[in-house]
Amino acid sequence: MSGNPLLLIIEDDAAFARTLQRSFQRRDYEVVVAEGPAELADVLASRTPDYAVVDLKLASSSGLACVETLRAHDPDTVIVVLTGYASISTAVQAIKLGATSYLAKPANTDDIERAFGMTVGDADVPISNRQTSIKTIEWERINETLEATGFNVSETARRLGMHRRTLARKLEKRRVV
């Protein structure tokens, strides 16, 4: 067992997970990768990570459940949620469930490691005077509904009253991967 900090990456995109894993290993982290909640339970049965990077949208589930599990296992684990589907509602829920930070993809190793160091809020952060655009409000509503349907695109389209293909096109246009 090494004295290096243990980083748990919960990511269903194997190529991206491998890239993150290699990058953090070069920075002297011990890295374990899990694809979802089932593998997370296996890891937590024998290990307690110092840090965790959790993808919000996993193949069969939400990464928010993993955040909740990690926080319950060890409140000191620093958790960063990483997502290509960023929205205010999921950011708020991630923080409420115990994530330390919430980053939109593309985020690199430097961004993630910086987020590990930001464990407290900044009351002096500047407040913007810019109003939210209609497109941003629409994007937020889409993401809120996606989350409510467990990321089921067909059900989300039905609830929003739009054609599934229209929703799929909007998701592809705004997707930040």
C-alpha cells in the first residue's frame, strides 16, 4: 500500500476514465476506477478514497447516487462531480448531497486538482449583473427534466412536449464533452 492519496474515478466512458487515471497517476495519486454504483460498493468494501471524481450521467444511473454513497461512507472524501450535462439544478443537488465541486466538461486534470483544493466556499466571489438568457433557461429546464426522468430522453421529450428528435438535436448541440 502506498502513501499516495487514493483517488476514485466513477466514469462509464472507459477511454476518458483511462486518460484521467493515467494523468493522475503521473501526479502521484493511487487511482481506482469504477463504472457505476455496483463497482463503487465493491471499492468501498475495502478502501476509503481521499478524493473522488464522479461523472453525473452514468450509463444506467445518476452519479448523484454515488455522491450520496461516498458522503455516507466517509464525510472527509473530497468529491468533484464532472459532467457534460451541466445545469443549475444538478449542481445544487450535487452540492447538497456532499460534492465539494461541480465541473462542466471539458475539464482537465489541472481543473479537477484545483477543485480538490477548493473545499470551502468563497463569499467574495463577484456577482454578475448579466441576466439569464432564454436559451440558458431552456437548457436548465431540459436538464432538470432529464434528471427527473433518470436521463430518459424519450420520457423527457414527452414531458417537455417536444419531439424526441428535436430534443436529441438540442442535446447534441449543447453537449459539452
